[in-house]
Amino acid sequence: MSDSSKEQRRTLDEWYKLVTQCRQSGLSDEQWCLCNGIKKYSLYSAIKRLRQKAYAVPKPM
């Protein structure tokens, strides 16, 4: 597998910003992911990791 085909690795802080943008967008998580080229399971996995590290994850609108 080449580097270009691998999923981009993001830090927890980067994921926190993305999750916040998603949750404030007014779109469903699925719609936001489609618009932003992010796999839905990657978003939910990141949310789980953020919660485990005690980040205050915004609720869906």
C-alpha cells in the first residue's frame, strides 16, 4: 500500500476541531462526513478516543 492510499493520521486536537465543526454545521454526522471526505467510522472512532481522554465532545444538533 502506498502512502497516498493510506488514511491521513490526525492528532486528537485535530479530531476535536473536526468533530466540533461537524457538530456545529447543522448537518447530520453522515452528511458532514460525505461533504468533507471523512469516513463515518473514522469520525466515530475519533469521538470514542476523545471521550476516553476526557475531551468535551459536542452533542449532535
